[in-house]
Amino acid sequence: MTDAFRTRTNVPRGEFAFEYQPTTDQPFENALAKARDGERLTVDDAVALLTTGTDGDGVVPERVERVRRAADQRRRAVVGDEVTFVANLNNNVTTACDTGCLFCNFRDSAHTFESTHEGRTRGFTRPPTESRDIVARAVDRGISEVTSVSGLHPAFALNEEHREILDPENPAHGYRPPEVFDVAPGSYVEQLHAMSVDDVHVHSMTPEEAQHARRGTEWSYAELYRTLSRAGLDSVPGTAAEVLVDEVREVICPGKIGTDEWLTAIEAAADVGLPITATMMYGHVENERHRAMHLGRIRDLQDRTGAVTEFVPLSFVHENTPLARRGLVNGGASDLEDDLVIAVSRLFLDNVEHVQSSWVKFGDEKGLRMLDGGADDFMGTILSEEITTRAGGGHGEFRSFAEYVDLITGIDRVPVERSTDYERRRRLDPADPDPGPRLGPRADGTPLLEAPRSNTVAADD
Ligand SMILES: C[S@@+](CC[C@H](N)C(=O)[O-])C[C@H]1O[C@@H](n2cnc3c(N)ncnc32)[C@H](O)[C@@H]1O
Ligand SMILES: Nc1c(NC[C@H](O)[C@H](O)[C@H](O)CO)[nH]c(=O)[nH]c1=O
Ligand SMILES: N[C@@H](Cc1ccc(O)cc1)C(=O)O
Ligand code: SF4
């Protein structure tokens, strides 16, 4: 193939050896034909589609468009023309974390939170009482879900029993008692309990957080998730997955659990009856084969559990991250790569009904474009955002129902409010002056008009 037809991507194909990479156009054409016929794709097929069959740098834009069209057709066949979103709040409890993932600028070193530290930390910790106030206020405004993902604060323990086991003198426990810190995060059980206001759905405890909540013990992930579920946990975010290939994890998150442990943890959550989501954070040091392998692992997980409600491709936001500062990356995924990841996720994950387009990562224009290329869910109102904003993203922290209606009807699709597990849905009438939310425990149809600037409790309230 001649270079003239290719557009450059940011995929560092030279970094790792490719086990298999197509060298002619034929594997691409074969894979696309299989996808159109609804045949199950192999990991090699996914590589052919994600590379558009090119063996050098770059992809062929005209082929990307063909993959997008096939994904759009599949989306229509699987879920129709509805575009869903959830009325939710992000209440991340603490940014204290010493895991040191190189893609993350959300975290702050835990020692900066200690009372003896000179100067103020740039981070925050919200004790359970504050979490409850923040969630209660948002429930009053009509939300049906709270999502809470946090740093692995050294004073976090599952509960009092866990606190007795954790030994500050044992470096393997990474434990510091609450008294050492200006503000203590309480226990995971206390936080979940605090956030369970009325019937709000609590979406929390990623596999990485679950590992932290059982560190230093022999507790199984199933026991752990059972305890968390009794404390108010309703479903589990499949973040911390990043790219589920260990040679990639060793570069971007060497302190995190490995691929097998991530899968063990999330499968245990599913086994105790919790719905789960799955994500992939791409666009850093990995290549298309890693992306394809990741998709293979998620599809296998779903074959085993049936519990994955949605797949969420998270495009890496690079600006302020250690990976960028250390010169290990000089950008994130290109627009064509984003198109391909969404489209191939839809085509490859034939057992996952919903593919999410993240307006936080993509912005509105690209986010909407993804809804015509395989995605069918447009995330949530979130009311507050820290992870992407701190990494340098600038696409905002809140989406009102009125904006959702405008954006979704603007692309001739049907706006639908959903619950976290997609069980409850409500079509929105574009002519309705009070579009909602309505599915939350205290939603009365009053519009979620404006968001607080941050989810910190305002002094005059
Ligand atoms: C910030 S962590 C918080 C929860 C917990 N500490 C964990 O690692 O599971 C949640 C997820 O945010 C995503 N994330 C973090 N930094 C990001 C970035 N710069 N760009 C895109 N996604 C990012 C990653 O996928 C990560 O697993
Ligand atoms: N993609 C992002 C999400 N997605 C999660 C949703 O907001 C929602 O919690 C989930 O679909 C379950 O209902 N959240 C973020 O904060 N940032 C994202 O980029
Ligand atoms: N934590 C992710 C978003 C996310 C949360 C929950 C999910 O189920 C999926 C994705 C981020 O902002 O980067
Ligand atoms: S991704 Fe999670 S575990 Fe890793 S540094 Fe950030 S907050 Fe800590």
C-alpha cells in the first residue's frame, strides 16, 4: 500500500513486538466482511480492523469510515436509535494515593495530607459526613446514581475489623492510621453507607480499590464484595483496567494489580450479583494488538458472567500526566484512532449491549460523532469532574438534561434517561419544558439546571 492514502496516528508501533500484524489488505477486508455478516471476530480480526490493514505507521481514513458504517449498522440492530444517559453525580472521596500510575494526575502523594506536612495539600479528602451531605443534595436535585472512585488513601480500611489487622509497621500493608492525617476518609463501609441516600444507586469500588480494601488479609474478593454490597454498594466500575496486557501495565501502572487479578476481582463482584462495567484506557504506549487483546479479555469475561452493562473506551488525556512530563508520550489517540476504538468495540463485543461515548474525554462534537459510529450511551450529568480535568481535559463537569435533549435530538436520535443498570428507561419528550430527571429516588421532574462549581459543600448552605 502507498503512504499517500494513510493518515498518521499516535500509535507507537515500534515499542513492543507485534505478534501478528497484517501485511496485505486482505485480512482487513475479510474481517470487515465477517463483521458485517454478524460473525464473531477473532483478536487477529480486531487487529486488522484497528490498523485498517496497514503494517507501517498510520491508518487509511476511507477504511476507518467503512468500519464506522458497519458499527453504526450493528448499533442500530442491537439497540435501535435511542441514546441513553444517566442522572448521576461523581463524588470521589479522596485524591491521596501512592500507587503512582504514570497516566494519572488525579492523585496526590499521601504525605502531603499528613498533619505534620508543611503547607496545604492540593488534594482533598471528604469524610463520610461530607459525602453524605453532597450526595443528599444531589439526590434532592434528582440524580439516580452516585459514582465514587478514589485514591488509595493509606488510612482507608474496609471496616473496623480490617483496621485491627492492618499494621502501620508492616510496609506491605501501606497503612497509616487516621490520626496522622488532617482529614480521615473513614472506612469503605462507612463511605458506602453514607452515600446510600434513599434508593440512590451507588457505583463504586473498582478492582484496584477492592484490592486496597482487603490488603494484608486472606479475604477473597467475593467475601469482600459481599460485605461492600451489604454496606450499600450497588454496582462496580470496571476502571483500573487500563489495558489488560501486563507488558503495557508494567510501563504505565507498575504499582497496580495485574491483568489476572483484575479479572478475578471483577468476576467475583459479578458472582455475588453486582452489575459491572468494563473500560479500556487507550492512547498512550500501547499498540493495536494490545487494544485487540484487551477487547478479547472483556468479551471472555462477559461470556463467563453476563454482568457487563456497558463498555467505556476512555481516551487518554495526556497533558499534565507523568507519562507526558517524562517524555514517554507526546499526545493521546488521534481522532481516527478514537473512531476505530469505538467502532471495533461495538463490532467485537457482540455480547455487550452498550458502548459509551464519553463527552468528558471527547468533548461534545467528537462525543456526538461516536454515537454515529458504534456508541449508543452518552454517559451522565456527573455534576463534578476531577480525573480528566486534572489531567488537562477541558470539556466541562456537567451536562444538563436540557443540553442532553438538544444534543441528542440534534443528531436525529431519541434521548432516554436510564438507570445505571439500563433496566429503567424513560424517553424524553423534546417538547417537555421540564425534561427531568425523573428516575432518581427524589426526582420530581424539576430540571437539573445548574451545577455547583464543585461538589464541595458551599459555606452558606
Ligand atoms: C483515577 S482512577 C480512581 C480509582 C482508583 N484509584 C483506581 O485506580 O481504580 C480511575 C480511572 O480513571 C482513569 N484515568 C485516570 N487518569 C486518566 C487520564 N489521564 N486519561 C484518561 N483516563 C484516566 C483510569 O482508567 C483509572 O483507572
Ligand atoms: N466515561 C466517563 C464516565 N462514565 C461513567 C458514567 O458517568 C456512569 O457512571 C456509568 O455509565 C454507569 O451508569 N464517568 C466519568 O466521570 N468520566 C468519564 O469519562
Ligand atoms: N473513572 C473514569 C470514568 C468511569 C467511571 C465509572 C465507570 O463505570 C466507567 C468510567 C474516569 O473519569 O476516567
Ligand atoms: S489511577 Fe487510581 S491507583 Fe493509580 S495513581 Fe491514580 S488514583 Fe492511584
